[in-house]
Amino acid sequence: MRVLTFLAVLSLGATSALAAEEPSGCDKFKWPIERERAALTAPDRAKLASGSEQAALPSSAITLGLVAPADAKLPTPPERAPKDGTFAGFTGIKAPKAGLYTISLSSGAWVDVVQDGHVLKPVAFSGATDCDGIRKTMKYELSDKAFVVQVSGARDNSLSIAILPAQ
């Protein structure tokens, strides 16, 4: 009986520890997100289909339409395999200026940024649940070459993406 009680307590502790790793609330991001959150919730977001190309960085956030992973035709296999029942998509940007950028998502999904044939690793990452309009934000050092933002593992068939110069 003591063993069962111990296992139950251990199980509860592990569940609580996992939940504790995921911060909750807008004030839990590692850096200020007001600008990104405002862009992601602005009413003038351009609606783009997966696979669309943009000549330059969008001046505001976009809403990207997503499809089933098998139909998404992502240019590069995602680093994390998408789960069944999720959505994926991508957009390309042809002419960015080199610099540090934040790439922020309105809801949870896996992001791969591909530039010059390589999947870039974020310089920094921050995310929190229970913050209306924004779920995660990452910082990437981009060169002046074209790049692709791939999204996979999304629960909904669209999400908003803001790509902004870091402050």
C-alpha cells in the first residue's frame, strides 16, 4: 500500500513539474512582447495561402492558411514530426535586410526558419500560455538572403505570424 501511495505522489509531482515548466500569462515572456502582440492581433493582417512568396518583409503580421502536413509540401522536412490531425504551411520572404528579428506566433506550433538551405536555430526563445494573441516568440539572426518560415503541428488551419526587427 505504501508503494502505491508513493507512486501516486510521485506521479502527481511529475505532472505538476511539467505544468510548472510552461509559464502562464503575458507577463511571463522573457522580453517585452507588446509590439509583437499588437501586430498579431491587428485587424489589417494580410491573409496568405501556404506556399506564398513575399517580395519583402511584411509591414504587419500575416495570417497564414495551413493545410494537412501531407498537403503542405514544406520545402524542408520539419525538425519535429507533426502529429496526426495537425496543420502545416509555409511562406517565403525574398528580400530581407540582414539583422536580428523576432518571429512570433499567435498560437502553438513548431517553427522552422530555413535560410540558404539550412534550418536556423533561434538565438532566443520565449513562450507562455494564457496570453491572448501571442503564444511564442523567437529571435533569429537573418542574413540578407531569402528565407522560409515553416509552421507545423498547429491545431488550427490558420495562425498569425509577425516578423519584426528585434528591439
